[in-house]
Amino acid sequence: MARVCDITGKKTCSGNNVSHANNKTKRKFYPNLHEKNFFIPEKSLWVWLKVSSTAIRTMNKNGVLPTMVKAKKKGTLNKELWNIAKY
């Protein structure tokens, strides 16, 4: 499975390791992802999501379903979750 956040769309990006001698080798920067179950009280169901730590903080502040609806409007929500993210 890809390392992509279901809510924010954060994914792996690439860059360089730079040594003391200024040698550059390619490396990857991975997002801080967590696999969590979230309960949506409006729909009374549990949803399993792979989310970044910033998405978890946003969901704790605003709620799970409103965050998913906002991500759907923005276009970053995972396509498999579109059915859940409507009121």
C-alpha cells in the first residue's frame, strides 16, 4: 500500500543526503502516518484510516466527519471514503 494520508494527501517526497564532503545521494522523506480507527457519531460507524499526525490533530479539533467533508471538497480525500463523507 502507498504511503499516502487519506485526509491530507501527504505522500513521500524525495531529496538529497548531503555529506560533509558535499556528496549528494538520493533519499526519501516519509510522512508521519498512523493507522487508526475513528468513530463517526453522526453515522454511528467506525472507519479505519491511514492518517498523518496533523490530520489526527485536525480531526480531534473539528470532528471526524466535518474534516472528511472538507477534505472531499478540497480534493485530497481518498476516493474510497467519498460515500462516508456526505451528510
